[in-house]
Amino acid sequence: MNRSTQTTQNPTMPRKLICIGDPDTLPADIVEGEVVVVDTSVAVVDQLDDPSIEGVWIARDQLPKISELRGISQSGIMLRDMPEGVALLDSDLRVLWANRRLVEWSGRSEPSVGLNFYEMLSNPEIMGPDFCPFHTALATGDESNSTLHTEDSRYFQVHAAPMVHPVHSRQLVVTVSDITEEILQQNKLAAIHQAGRELADLRPTEIFMMEVDERIDLLKENIRHYLSNLLNFNIIEIRLLEQATGNLMPLLSVGIDQDAADRQLIAHPQGNGITGYVAASGISYICHDVVNDPLFIPGVADSRSSLTVPLMLHDQVLGTINIESPEINAFGDSDLQFLEIFARDIAFALNTLELLVAQKANTAQQSCDAIHGAVALPVDEILNDAVNVMEQYIGHSSEVVDRLKRILRNARDIKQTIQQIGQRMTPLEAIPVGGESAHHVSLRGKRILVVDADEQVREDAHQLLERYGCIVETAHKGDEAVLMVRGSDDSTIYDVIISDIKLPDYSGYQLMLRLGKIMDYVPMVLMTGFGYDPGHSIVKARQNGLHAKGVLFKPFRLDQLIDVVKTILDFNEEIKASGVVPPKPVDTEEPGESKQHSDSNPPSDPS
């Protein structure tokens, strides 16, 4: 085997021939001094660097090993053209050989042989884990790994392995992989997680004094900033799901046509676009080409593809995020992964915001309840005393009566002012579960008189009923209740009167009879313990106009109290609408049966 005839010959340089196998097999005209004998075909490669080598002789007994030489040749071609970078380094980290891919990554037009490996890659930053991977491999004989970061923001992972051949033990085989995309993905994920933490961490110490709308605006601005600057999404629409109605209410829109932003959508898989489908199913959706997607409803005139993911919190859909692009197939699996991760963070941030609002509302509610609880019963005492005194001056001193009426108005104003402040400070989220004010709007502004000797019952009446906007006043006994009703005018008349069946002066039924003499219709509710009804007064009260559902059996739940009050209020409206007033109650008790008080405290005669 000879070199190409085109090789330039130097007549002064001695001619050499590599012989694989027994040199006695060489032709007779070959001079012994011109022969380099090697044992294996692998060793031929090391000798070919010598420019005096003119050819290779393979002994016949070595011919079966020709496949080894062929393998070396083929391996060289594979190393040259493989998609990973490969280099052979000496002990000084100089490049002895590099394949095409590594030379391409180095960005050099001139040969890289002889350059320091780091110099070939323009001295990249070593990011670890081994900050001296080549020296570690040379010193220990073990393989080593590290990551390099170049000045053009590319990331390479290098793997250095020492040569196992004893003659070449001070050389390294280095493989290089481009992991730029992987590192950028990891950095982006880390940035998304950091953005998510900043979304959820709304810094309560800084924004506690913000109004709810200001907090929502801050959250919306943070979401817009991260979606645009971090994820590079420029056409954005976020809608929140109303759990009760299924409506998808707009929260944030960037780059969306106004008509599309105002479009009414519900969580339904048909007729509500991809947003409605995602909200109904809780499954993300990539629309690669809007022209061929029957679900797509355009949000921007030139949209060509979209990505929509649900806002999920504990397997519950809170809303949707929709991203659109003017390019076909603009979104892939990585975009879906990033947006789903960020969507979870948005859902948690929305939940955190809701908790902050509820916490502030609850704190305000507790403060108002505490203030109101402290003044409610004392104000009731003022009302009771005022109407009692006013009763004595009616017909005698109009000036005193006017002053007492002013005291009544001012006392009632104190309670209503506290109640109104509490309602302004506590949005609907502060109302306990089962008591949403939207379901009990008919209770707002209704005047309730509660008559009971038990102070705890009167206090509970304030606390329970006033949270729904009722105006509650209380009395200890029947005579006080009669005076409270008699002292009312058109603006302060009671819509419902709740009385214990047993009062200190007489029964709740007797109170109903007395009120019937000064009211066209008595909107009465009687409270009693189970099995306690002396003289069958509830039966008699029902016979004399008490509503069939106008009875509360102690102890009763809040929802039972509300239901009974609403029933009486609805019945009041029916009476007003029909103009037919029920007959007034008639006293059917035997003489003396009505008195349940001591002789030392005789009842006043309301007639």
C-alpha cells in the first residue's frame, strides 16, 4: 500500500514503509532500515504522522485483521461528522484534533489544532460542578464533567476522559454537548417560579391599607408584566369563572379587540370558543391553526394560533388564560408547560388576594361587631326609657315630647351609623357561608323588635340579624314592647316582632292581643321551648292571626330564624299587595289567665 503519487517527494528524505506482521514477508528489494514494524493495525495510525512514511505493508497472516483498520477509518469518519463535539487534547490542553462540529461551535475559520481548548471556545466561563475538569481527569485518571458558558450565551457540557493506552496516558478525549436550550429552559422555569412567588407574595405590610380594587390592579399589572416580559406573550386575555352562574368575567386583556374583550362567555364546551371549552373541561388547549379549528372564536383580527390553559386551584377551575399569536403553530409543548406552571401561580395569587380581602373584612367585621355589641343593648335601654317617659308627657308637654322624640331618633341613628360603617368596611366575602347577602336582600333595612327577658337572647338577635342589614331593637317585657310600638311613626314601624312566649309581665300571646289594638296587622313570631305552651297560647295565637310558620322552637339555628323572618316579611308584602288585612286578634283567654307576673309589677293598660 503506497501513498498517492501526487504526494510531493523529497529526494533527501529517507523512504520508510510500515510493516504490519512478519517483516520476512516483505519484498526482497525493501531495505531493512526503511521498515517500521508494528504489531497491530491500530499502531499504524500513530506512525502515519511521520512524513517519510510512504506506505503500509500487511503480512498475509495479518490480513484477517484488515477489518480492524477498516473500523478505524470508519470511526474517524463518524467522529468527524457526529452531531456532538469531539477533541483530542494533550497534557497542556492543546487541541491535537477536533471534529467538524466542535470547530463549527468555536466559530473559527482557521484550524484549531495547537490552540488551547478554552482559547478555541473564546475562554468561556466554567460553571462547574468541576471547575478544573481536564486537570482532574489527568491527575486522577477518572472521567470528569463540567458546564461552560460562552460569551455569546451558549452553554456546553464537556466530558473529559483520559486515554487508556499506556503510551498516550497524558492525552484526553473530550466530548462536548450543546445544552443551551436545556439551560435556557431551566433558567426560564426558575424565573417563572420566582415570578410566581412574587405574585403570591403580595407583601401585606405594604398593601394592607390598599382598597380591594387597588390590590386587584396591582396583581393584574404583575401578571401582565411577567406574561409579556418573561414568557414573551403579547396578546393576553384572563377571565374568572363565577361559580354560581358559570359566567367567565374579564379580568385582564392586553392586545385583545374591545368587542372580543366585552364578549359574554360561559363555561360550556360548545358555542363559547376555546375559552368556554377549557373552563368547562379544565383541560389546556393548543390551537395550531385557527382557520381549521371549529372551536376558535377570534380575539384579534390577525390571530393565527392560540394557547389556552385553565386557572386551577385544588382541582377547581377559577378561570382561564388565553394567549394568541399572528403566526401559525406559534405555541409548542414548552409554551404549554410554562403557561400551565404560571397559571397555577396566578390561581394561588388570586386565592391569596381573596384571603387578604376576607381577613381585612373579618377584622373590620369583628371590630364593628364589638363596638355595636357594646352599644346595642344600652341604646335599647335608652329607647325603652325614652318611650316610657314620652308616654307620660303626651298631652301634657309637647316640648318634652319633641325632645324625647329627638332622643329616640339620635339613639337609633347611633346604631344605624355603626351598622352602615360596618357594612361599608366588610364586603360580601365577610358574610359567613350560608348567609350571602345576595340571597337575603329582602332583609336589608327591615325593622325587627325582639322581646325577651334573657339578655343573651337580645344580644344574639342584634348580632345575627344585623349582619343581614336588619335594624334590630329589643325590649325586656311586654309593656316595653307595647310602648316601643306605640312610640313608632311611619318611618320606624316594625316589620317583624319576635317575642318569647313567656315574658315577665304576661305571655307573648297577650302581647300579640295588646299590639292588635294599636296595629292594623301584627307581624308576630313567638319563641318557645319544645313542649312548653302554657294555656295552649300558640294554638290560640294561630287562631287569632299568627302565621302558620310564625313559631320558633328554642334552641333554633340561624337559618331557621332567617327563614321565619323572611316568611313574615313576604306575608307582609302579600297583604300590602292585596289590600286585605287579616282580622285583628280577639282575646279568647279566661279572666286572669293572661297574667304571669307578680302583683308588685302590674302591667300597664295599653288601651
